Amino acid sequence: MGAMDNLELRTEADTILAELVGDPGGTARLREDQWQAVAALVEERRRALVVQRTGWGKSAVYFVATALLRRRGAGPTVIVSPLLALMRNQVESAARAGIQARTINSANPEEWDAIYDEVERGETDVLLVSPERLNSVDFRDQVLPKLAATTGLLVVDEAHCISDWGHDFRPDYRRLRAMLAELAPGVPVLATTATANARVTADVAEQLGTGAGEALVLRGPLERESLRLGVVRLPDAAHRLAWLAEHLDDLPGSGIVYALTVAAAEEATAFLRQRGFDVASYTGRTENADRLQAEIDLQENRVKALVATSALGMGFDKPDLGFVVHLGSPSSPIAYYQQVGRAGRGVAHADVLLLPGKEDEAIWRYFADTAFPPEAQVRQTLAALADAGRPVSVPALEATVDLRRTRLETMLKVLDVDGAVKRVKGGWISTGEPWAYDSERYAWVARQRATEQQAMRDYVSTTRCRMEFLRRQLDDEGAAPCGRCDNCVGAWADSSVSAQTLTGAEKELDRPGVEVEPRRMWPTGMAALGINLKGRIPATEQCSTGRALGRLSDIGWGNRLRPLLAENAPDGPVSDEVLRAAVAVLADWARSAGGWAPDVPDASARPVGVVAVPSLARPELVGSLARGIATVGRLPFLGTLAYAGPGGHAVRRSNSAQRLRALSDAFSVPEDLAAALVAAPGPILLVDDYTDSGWTLAVAARLLRRAGSEAVLPLALAAAG
């Protein structure tokens, strides 16, 4: 292309940009680095990886390139992104420039056929697809080949997810390898990310360039001149909540408060609302409609903050976001930089504060069960699929492979990309292809996670520039002191809290009590294990909805319960504080709507006795808790379930089928307890120390109800999640 043609293309691109930003005929111009990316796609039809800070304008590049390519007869652009729900702003901007975008995701299946028809007729300029859709059987086999043959531009958003060296590896993204290989010659590809260090960048670039020459890497400085970073170290969770309540109004504009767990986000939201703040919770448990409303409220500054988990980690487009505060430290500096990068994109100044907690590392460990499984478990899975000779569902595989469902699904996706298994109608099959266990790579990735955790400890304690620290973690060659953070200019955030606010926070976190949902269905595939349990658990054998003092992921009672229930914690009698809390939970339970057992027709209003679950690790703790409750509540302590065998039972964190296998015949009802249940056939309060999967309570409740209990009301010290 000659100089004049290049100039005309640049002018055309700038005109499209002006339309995108809502200023047709205005002065909007692509920056030189943005134009370099657009030119690589449109003029040279190259594959390019753009690593640029959040707010740099990556969406402008792919929408401008789309418009230019479509005008030149190219097929539609396909954007693969995990952030479809958060791309509404970009789609609306594209519409201003005459670019018609449609979305394929799990929320609009009724529209898929019509959208596919529009794409085939050339009426859709941009098709946005979630990475999970790439591994849907129908989409992969029927839609993906057509898309690959007609695509004019492929965009891979959040491209660090492709690499398992990265902090947010997603196996579904690896399906892109197949689509890249099937693209027609000369179809440009754009991959974008704001969080990739040198190793991740090289890995993604290599995957992009497979079979199409070397990919162009356009990497810019990751400095964010608007961000002022700081760390405020406070003694405990109550101080952190109190600090937030007293200083939230001091932070500029509206922003995001990140918490490490759903429970912590909900606790913080409740406390801030009590203190009169307009805030909204945004977590994995938030309904889609409520998420959408929360996003709109923040966009329009109707709330001071969203109190969010990593569910809001990427893609939220609010250029004037004034602050990001973390209640607890994420386990990766790269993930942290990605989250704080939401702030200050379109304003001159934004505040970023980290409030680390003593419980952070315990929470890291709790969520750390993500490493690729040992080779023996992988081989066991492959053998089970090969022996079946037919598609096997994930629930059915759980009866054979001792892995939790999310970890099993992730492993299968990796094996799918590696060619060893394939997802088909009805489940998964073995391809019979040879497969090698890359132990060196998996071990390196595990070490990388540990290195990232240490880096976050170092970030909290460093006396050097915090922005420089984060940029060096991303291998940003231009990293230098920022001159703005608390280490460069001195502490700028007041760490004080008043006694009154602190007392209010302590009362909020001291309030015990969460519901514990019972199991209603037996796991799939138990017959393969020789256990005759399937389908719905009969209503006459079910556990009732129960209570726990707190979740282990809470920043309130969770912080007290984690040391008590730690693997190596000594056994001992329950403390007066914990017993009082348990009694308070029971009192609230009795006063709740419907009383003790609203799900059990004709059950009497009050428990007739207390029964304990036996414990190998903490028999004194559980026994003293059950007896203490019985004494305070003036109820008879009826006894403890017995172990059916001499060895007791010990169940690791595993999937439902394997847990039930270990528990199905683990307990028995002693004769004296059975006699007591017959003599007083009312509701029974069942006491345990901890409930994770709910299967211990389900099995125990089945025994007690078969022995004559009207209802089984479970009370645990702690619940998972």
C-alpha cells in the first residue's frame, strides 16, 4: 500500500473512531500505537498480540479494524471473550459507528438460530462468543467450522487465559488452537490482554502464530499515571470494616471494594448499608438481573461502591472509576494489578488501597485446589472412559475418579485440547490417542502459584515504589518509581478508626448464624460402587435446613473457626464464647419464619433431644458442644452415633460420589439411642463440628429418621463456602 493509500486508510479509521466515541465529525484520532495495531490487521492481515494497560483502548482497535475490513468485503469479526456480560458499553459504542454486534452465550439460547442465520446472511458485523461456547458439542461441530471459514477477523480478548503459565488459565480458551488452524489464509487475528508477563506473552504469541508465521507482539508500558497506590495495615477484620465505614466517603467518586470471598463481600455490604452507604453486592451468588442493575447503578454513580469478588475482575468499563479498595490480599500480583486497573482510566486521579488481613493466606489455601491432578488420577480417568466404550457424564465419572467436580471438569477440558478425550453428546469419550503427562510443566505452574503468593506478601511489606513493584511483576521494562504511592511520598491514607465505629463493626462480625442447605438428591453413579442409592432422597429420610455459626470463608466467625478446626488443632472442650454463640443461633432459628422445621409437615415445634456426630479428630469438641447445648436448652442428650467399623471414617475433600461411598455404611445407631428415639419421636438436634459437602449430615439424618425421628435439625460450628 502506498503512502497516499495509507493516509486515506488512516483518515477513514479516525472517522470511524469519532463515530465510536459519539463525536462524528469531531477530532478523535487513533494514537500511533493504536494505529499500528489497526494497520497490522487491515493492511498486512497479520496475527498480532497487543499487551497494553487497562484503558488503553483495545476495543477501539478491534471495532475500527472491523469496520475497515467489512467495508473491504471481509466476513464478520468473531470476538472470543469471557466478559460478554460486561461488554454492553462497547457494543453500544459499535452501534453508533454502524457496527451490528450479536452475542452467543448461555443466557440467550432461544436467539442462537436467528443469530446464526443473520451471520450467514452477512447482516451481523461482530459475533461475540464466550470461551465456554467453543467446547459446546453442537457449537464446536456445527457452527465453529462455518465461522472459521467465513470469519474476517478473529479477536481473542483477555488472551492471557490461553496460557497455563498465566494467573487465570481457562482450558476452554485452548479450543482456539483448532479455530486458528482452520482460518482461511490471510485472516487477521488480534489477541489482547492487560496482564501478561514475558513468559505468558511468549506462550500466547507462539500459539497465535502456529502455522501462520510469527505473530506481531505490540507491548506498551503498563504505567498508570492516575493511580495512587497504598497499603493500610490494620489489626483485624473489624478494624478493616470500621476503616471502610469511616473513610469510604473520603475516596474520590464511586468505585469497587473487592473481598476475597462471597461471604466477606456480603458481610461488608450489610455493614456498610447499616452505616447508611448506598452500596451493592456483586458476587458469584448474585442473580444476573441484580448484577446488571448493580453495574448500571455504579455506571450512573447511584451507589458509592460495588462490594465485589473476582466475579467483577475483568472488563468493567467505567472510565471515571475513582477508587479500588481490597479487603484482603489477592494471591497474585498480576491478578491484583488487573483488578486495580479498573480505576482511573478516564480521570486524572484515582486511589487504590490494599487492606491485607491475617486470614488471607488461609483463604488462599482454601481455594488452592486447582493444580493439575497427579498422573495416577489422570490415567484412572482415561482408563474409565476407555473401558466404558460409550460417552460417560461427569457425574458418572465421579463414581470412579476421586476428584471434585470443578477440578475433574477442568482436567477433562485440558485432556480434550491435548486430544486424549473428546466431549460428545451424552458426556466424554476416550479418543485412544497416546497422551504424555507433562509433569515438569505442571510442577512449574504449581511453583509459579507459590511464587505469586510470595510476591503479594512482598508487595505488602516492600518499602520501594508499589507501582514499580507491580510493573516488574509483569516484566514491564520501563518500570520506575511512580512518585505517587505511599512509599514514594509517605502514607497518604489515614489508618485511624473511632471506638464507636469499631464497636459497631465488632458487633456485626460477632453475629453468628448461617443457613446450611440439606442434600436432596443422591449422587449419580452410586450403583457402579455397589451402593443402592439413586435419585431423590425420600422426604421422610431427608435432613432439614440447618444452621452453622459461620462459614470458614467469613471474615467474622470464619476467622475464629479456622484455627479451631485446623487440621493440626488440638482437641478440647468447647469454649464458653462458642457455646454462647451456638445457643444464640438456636434461639434465632426457633424465632425464624416457620420455626424449627417448616419443611417437615406435622413435626413438633421444638427438638426433643440432642444427638452428636462421632468425630475422629475432635471428639471432645463435638461432644462438649452437644452436651452444652442440651444443658442450656434443657433438652436430654440422647447420645452419639457410633462408627459401624473399628477404624471410623475419614473423608478427604473429594467429590460427592466418593464421599458418599466412604460414608454410606460408616455410622450406626446404638441400641440405647435407638430406644430413646422411639420413646420420644420428635425432631432431633444433630450436632457436628464442620459441614462441607453435606453428606455426613445426610447419611446421619437418614439413619436417625429411619430410627424414628420426625425431623433432623443439623447444627455445625462451621460450614464451607
